[in-house]
Amino acid sequence: MGEEFDFGCALKLLKAGKCLTRKGWNGSGMYCFLVPGSEFQVSRPPLNVHFSEGTTIKYRPHIDLKTADGSIATWAPSNSDALAEDWMIFEKAE
């Protein structure tokens, strides 16, 4: 196991491009990562249902979570996550 740290350090590491996990998470292979902000033109569903094609959309940076079943979800830390001191860098298998 790697070094453990608090969420303040975890947030800095997310901003530096690292994938992070918590020792206390019970889902195997779960980790979170920062999705940088981006800007693009609407060209396909589901956005073209709500915006005209070609509209410029600005996506704000956010954190995503790779779940235990392998899907990706947007994620925000709970109070338990924010106060935890068992954050670790997730080492992805190559």
C-alpha cells in the first residue's frame, strides 16, 4: 500500500492529474480523477436536444469516479470523504 493523506492533499494531486482512491472504499478498483474544463460545439445527442447544433458549450472542470462495476459517474466528496485521511494514489494496472 502507498502513502495515505488527507483530502487537501488529494485535491492538489487531482489537479496535478493523478487518479486517487480511498483505503476505506469497499468497491474494488474504484478511483476518482479530475476532468478538465473544455469547450466544444454541439453536434450530437443528448445536447442537441437542448441546444441548437453549433452552439458553443463550456464544460466546467469536475471530478469523475470509476465505479466498482467499471462505469464512470460524476462525483462529489461526502463529508466522510472530505474529512478522511486514507486517500491514496491509485496505481492503474498497465
